[in-house]
Amino acid sequence: MILSIESSCDDSSIAITRIDDLKLVFHKKISQEREHSGFGGVVPELAARLHAIALPNILEEAKEYLPGLKAVAVTNEPGLSVTLIEGVMIAKALCLCLDIPLLPINHLKGHIYSLFIEKEAHFPLDVLLVSGGHTQVLHVKSYEDIKLLASTLDDSFGESFDKVAKMLHLGYPGGAIVESYAKEGEDRFGFTVPLKNSKNVAFSYSGLKNQTRLAIENLKDKMTQKDRNDICASFQKTAILHIITQLKKIFKYSGFKDFAVVGGASANNALRRELFEFCKKFGATLHFAPFEFCSDNAAMIGRAAVEAYKLKKFADIDNVLINPKSTF
């Protein structure tokens, strides 16, 4: 079995994955949402301190599986440096104590393999990765062969939802909150879709975020519940339309046969509906990760680690690099 650790941001998680049949033997995650909600976003130093408490407690629950481990896997990139190091240090300690190898895992690869928890992977696959830190379109041929087709120039899809929620004083994390308000609203503000007329194949949410800020400021103290609902609905519709617009540009020269959406923000039901219609129109099959594995978790890291283990992607325990801003 492989023990996997995830601590790239504000979720402390450990999983145990069986190598031969991909069975998820153990999985637990402790969220820090409540502790960060008062700040409107993740406070890195607080997150690191909470990981230092939560990860050993979860490990205690999984200790019966330690004798059967063949390796320890840990997220080492990308993420918050002070939280990544918490997981990496625990992974190193386990490897030294048990005399087993270490597998450093790219967090973004973990999101791709969230599609294949407890089942075999199938490629090639085109993937939209939407999270609090990333908005990317990827062409994936294998664990080692991943091509970046498009990325964000500034803010990510998920981050923009958090920022809008903060501007409206709705709480953290903002994704689910903004989505719930949007259900009761309408596209009254008609925000401009970013890069709509640009030949650039990329994503950008800073301008949309600024449009939303100006709409909020114009209402000032006169804002009603309907205003909040309509701002969320207008923002969400434009944010999703931006993704669909850019995907159409990519499709013109690439084409999709199997298309997937992964990452924490992939839990947005409005996005899923639009992607379903997009794929239906272009004859592509749409794939989702289960809702429970959309956000950061160690199960996806463990599933990716099985592939890394088979490829012998072991690291020198004294030279495990932490790369907060890496991609592919």
C-alpha cells in the first residue's frame, strides 16, 4: 500500500491506497474552512499550524496500515510553501522510520487522477482544471506526458468566486456561497466576457472581478438581497461563459473526444451544466470526479502515487524540493 499526504493549502488529508487493485483502504480529511472564514481567505501561517495538529492526529488513526506500506507519497508542489513543508516533513519522518521510499507528487496531477480513484486511468484526455489557484486546459497522454493548452493570465476561476464573496461580505469559501446566491438571481448587470474578441487562448478574471467591484460600489449602502443575488448571478454567468468561449477557441484547432473537469471549483453545478451542453454540441464525452474528491484530498494524491510508484519516481529524501508555483 501507499500512504499519501495532502497539505498544499487548507485541507489536512491522509489516505492509504492499495497498489494492486487501486482500493482506497483509508481516507480522512480535516477542513480548515471555519478557522479561515473570519479572514475571508486562507491565512498561510494559521493553515500551517493547523496542519501540524491535524496531520499527526489523522496518522494516528491510520497507524494499523503502516506495516503494509511500500512507499509514502506527499504533495510537494504547487501550493503554499509553509503548508507544503508540513506534509513533506511528516512524509520524510515516516520514510526514515519505516525504511521505505518517498514519492513527491504534483498536486495538479493529483486533481487529474481524482477522475480515476479506485479504477484504471484512460488516456488521452483533455482536462479543464479549475480551482482556487489554477484555471488550465490540459491535454493528457499519460502520467508523464501532459501538455498545457491554456492558462490564466491573472486570477483563477475559483479565486475570483472567493474574492466576489469577500466583496459582498458573504463568507469563505466563496464558491458554494456565490453559487447559492446566483440561483436566486438574474443576469441583470450584463458584465463583459473577458477576452471575448481576442485571439488569445487564455483565461483572465481580474477585469471581471473589477466590473463586479464597481457594481457593488455603485450600490453602496442601498444594496438589497435582490442586488446581491443578481450580482452573483451576473458574475457567475459571465465567469462560466468566459470558460466556454475559450474552450471553443481551443476546440477549433484541437478537438475533444474525451473531456474532463477537475479541481475544487468543478463542483459548481452551473459550470457542469454548461460543459455538458458544450460537449454534447461538439460530440465529446464529459467526465467528472465524484463531488467528494473535487476539492483537495489525499485520495487523489494516492491514486497519482500508484502511477509514480510503477514508474519508480522515487526521490532522494534529503533533496525533496518544495515548489509553490510549479505547473507541468
